[in-house]
Amino acid sequence: MKQYDVIIVGAGPAGLRCAEILGQTNLKVLLLEKDESFGIKVCAGGITRKDMAILNLPDSLIEHKLTKTAVHSRRRSNHATAPEPIVFTLSRQALGAWQREQLNATKVEVRSNAKVTQVEKTTS
Ligand SMILES: Cc1cc2nc3c(=O)[nH]c(=O)nc-3n(C[C@H](O)[C@H](O)[C@H](O)COP(=O)(O)OP(=O)(O)OC[C@H]3O[C@@H](n4cnc5c(N)ncnc54)[C@H](O)[C@@H]3O)c2cc1C
């Protein structure tokens, strides 16, 4: 039986990023995803500037840049336009594919169609 230092269950943005970071260490890492592909999810795809920087995402992933905000209440509405984009949107599928690609430069082993059905605690 193969042994790993870390097994990550789920290749969403968190699992993929975790794998990318651990892939820069000497740890033996396995990433398991139950679905065939990565990143397909019902999601608006909104991401902040801070998140873009943390994930080190390239501008090529950006679909829309949002600069306008609007707050509505029963009595009034307020609009504002920021000089710089506040939020970006991107395709979750494109994000997943890009994050998956980053792992090619690491030794992380990635398996899709691999659903984890049981996790046991060892006593040794
Ligand atoms: C309708 C909607 C709109 C959203 N809009 C936004 C938005 O605009 N901006 C934003 O930042 N966030 C948004 N979110 C939230 C965002 O989708 C989540 O915060 C994000 O996906 C969480 O990432 P994650 O990697 O933790 O989990 P997930 O993205 O849920 O990834 C978990 C992964 O684990 C896999 N998995 C699950 N169980 C197993 C198993 N047993 N074995 C193997 N693999 C498994 C799944 O297939 C999946 O790929 C939205 C969410 C919803 C539902």
C-alpha cells in the first residue's frame, strides 16, 4: 500500500491551493477529487483583489472587473463608483483548471474520479 505524508480530500480552490503550497515542500502529497474535472461549481465567481493576490492569479483569468456599487433600501438608493475594481469575476472551471495546472510543476499526485468514502484513525 502506498503511503503519503498528507492526503487532501477535495480539489476545490482550498484543496488545490493547499496542494500547491505543500507541493513546495518535501512532503509526499496526494490530492483526491471525486469528480472528473476540477472547479465545476454553482458559484457567482466573484473574487476580491486581495484574493487574487493571495492566490497569485493571472489577469488572464478575469472575466469582468466591477467598479460600481449600489446600496438600496426602502427609502433611498446610493451608488458609488470606485477608481479601481473592487471585485473581479472569473469562471470557476477556468480557475480550477489553472490551479490544477500549477501542480504539474510539483510532485503532488492528483487523482480525479476518486471519491473518499471512509477515513479511519490508526492506533499505531
Ligand atoms: C451559489 C453559490 C455562489 C457562490 N458565489 C461565490 C462568489 O461569488 N465568490 C466566492 O468567493 N465564493 C462564492 N461561493 C462560495 C464558494 O463556492 C466556496 O466558498 C468555495 O467553493 C469553497 O472552496 P472549497 O475548496 O473549500 O470547497 P469546494 O469548492 O466545495 O470544493 C470541495 C471539493 O471536494 C470534492 N469532494 C467533496 N467530497 C469529496 C469526497 N468524499 N471525496 C473526494 N472529493 C470530494 C468536491 O467535488 C469539490 O471539488 C458561492 C457558493 C455558492 C453555493
